Amino acid sequence: MELWNWGIGKFTVHYKFGVNPLQKRKLIFWIALVVVISGLVWVTAVQANRSGPDYTGEINADKWQPFLQTIYLLKNESYSEKQIDENAMMEEAIRGVLKSTGDPYARYLNEEDFKIETSDRIEGEFSGLGIVITMKDDKLVIISPYQGSPAAKAGVKAGDVIIEIDGESTAGMPIDGAVRRLRGKKGTQVVIKLQREGVKDLFSATVTRDIVKIKSVECELLEPGIGLLRVIEYHGRTNIEMEEAIKQLDILEAKGLIIDLRNNPGGLLSTAIMSAGLFLPLNTPSLIIEDRDGKRETLKNPVNKICDKPFVILINKGTASGAEIMAGVLRVKLNAELIGETTFGKGVVQQIFPLSPRGGVIFTISKYLLPDGTDINGKGIKPDITITKDEEQMNTALKELKRLMNEKGKTVQK
């Protein structure tokens, strides 16, 4: 038995098949894969902004001997017309382990992808099509296109299934591979073949890649007294941008708000909670987090309430994750009226784990429940008023908001 310390945790390694000293040195490199597979990495809580546990511990590698032996034998005994790419082998091994978990949100991030993913969540800018994708029933599904993105301009919609990318089938394609194919330099084009619910035939969309700047929050005065607050995604500054937008609408004398969460794919858990918190008293129980052992923790609103105007919320099937948190929390706590379509139904939380010496993995580490205990994962949130067409959704929101404003005015007069 030998105890190896790789600087990110300890694990116990057993190997019983015979090797000579030279083979042993070669094998040491592959034993390091146990570190990757076991997930003994230092966790950076990019997604949840919460400190993680101490991941130092020991694992017995006996169960992984067949895996390590296979890699060793392939490297030293297999015949191939081209040399085995050790890095490619390692990456495919990680993808296989992640896929075996059945987690549709789990994926491997190479060095470049890792930088992009962490940058996206902090800065809100990248080059590509402007869509968020996931694996659902072994299909590559678009959660939502960002409003005003190249994909949205090309007619791509939430719920579309990507069948091909530039003529290559997505069947069996790992999600990180799909992301890499979809992203690219500004001005280049990609052709995606899509399947859409309610449409008989497959169809193609040609999308020109561009720099997608996710502003996160937009606001405008729709008409005198009525403000529109559009939340596009939750990144590092979203709650601050929301606060600024609400104050701007105050200056414009908005008496009521339409909060538009349509095609919002979510983002950072912490900023989604703080964004909802701008409408709730400080320390209001806002979300329940349940870990892998069933242990629950209630997260409370960490920010001060700054808005008590009447409001309604627009949602659709592209409303996911953090956007569902905001809509759900405000419905439970304030009886907020939801208008549109049933949301996507992503009630789980992911974290990004950096790997040594580079790259990382992202996978689900917990699920969340609304403050009343409602589990929306795989179900979504049903609206109070169901409407499928965008323009009709907005018109109904205006009508309902005016009704609420009139009712509030009558209450104040009494």
C-alpha cells in the first residue's frame, strides 16, 4: 500500500498486478487519474457563492484497478496506426465517468472551456450563438436563446432540439463538444438542424456568431406609470443592475412593474436570490437547498427590500433555474401573478470544480425547493394565466398590472 499526496488531497492506492520499475513509473501517471475520477478537488463555489466542505480524505483504489489496468495496457500493448493521445484518452475517461452519473448537466471543461465558463458567470460576455443548452432524454435541447442574440435573430426558440451541427449528428455527442462546436469567432457561421415541437419536419437555421454581451438587466417605461424590468440572466452584478434599474424607473415615476423573465436561463444562485430579495423584507426565508444526503438548509434574503410597487411576472418555457427561483419565490411570498407558459423545470444546482493542473468539471451538487417546499425539477412552474404568443403575453401583463394598480389605489383611498 502506498499513500500518494498530490497537493489536493490524499488517497490510498493499491495495485496488485506485477510491473517492473520502468512500467511502475509509467503507471504513476495513470494512477493520477484516480484523483480526477474521485473528484477530490478543491471546490470553487462559482455557481452558488457558498463555501464548500474540506475534500481531503482517503479512497481505496482497489475498485479502480481494472480501469487503471485498461489504460496501462492500451498505452503499452495496443496496436494503432496513430500514437495514442494521452490527453484525449484522459478527457474521454472523465466524460465517461460524468455520463455514467445520469446527470444531464454534468460535463467536462477543458482549459479553454473552463476559462470561458467562469468568465461568463462573472463578466456576462462571450462569443457564440447566444443560447443555453442541456441534455434531456439524450437529446441536445435549447433551454433558451438570449434575447437579441444571433440565435434569437435566426429564429431559434426555447425547447428546440439540435439534431445536427454543421452536418454532424449530435447523437452521442458530449455536451462540452457541442458547446465547443457552437462557439467560435465573431463573423463565422454555423448551420444547426433543429426539431421543434408541433413542427412536422426538421429544419435548418444558419447563425452568424457574434459577441454576446449579456447586459443582465434592461428597463424602460412602456407607458406613463408602467415600467418594464427585463432580467436576461443572473451573473455577478445582476442584483446591483436590478437595483439601479428600479431606481431609474422610480425617477421615471413608474407606479407598477412588469418583470420579464422569459427566456432567462438562470445563472448564479446567489444573485437570483438577491434579485428576488429586492422585493422582500430582509431575512425572509427564500429557498430550501437539499444536498445529496437529504439534509436541508433554508437560505434567507440577504438584502434590503427596495420596491413595494405592484408587479406581474412574465414567464415561458425558456424561463429556467435562477429565473424560476425568482418567479417561484415571489409567487409563494407575495402571491405574485405569473403570466405566460409553464417554465423549463430546472430545480437543481451545479458547481464548477477546477481540476489539477487545468480544466474542470461541472455537475449537480444539490436540488432546491421553493420556500413552501415545492419541488419544480422536471415539472416547472405553471402560470396563473396561460398564454403562448409573446405579444399577447405582454398585452395581458399590461391589463393585469393596471388592474392591480387600480386595486391598490382604491385600498389606499379607503
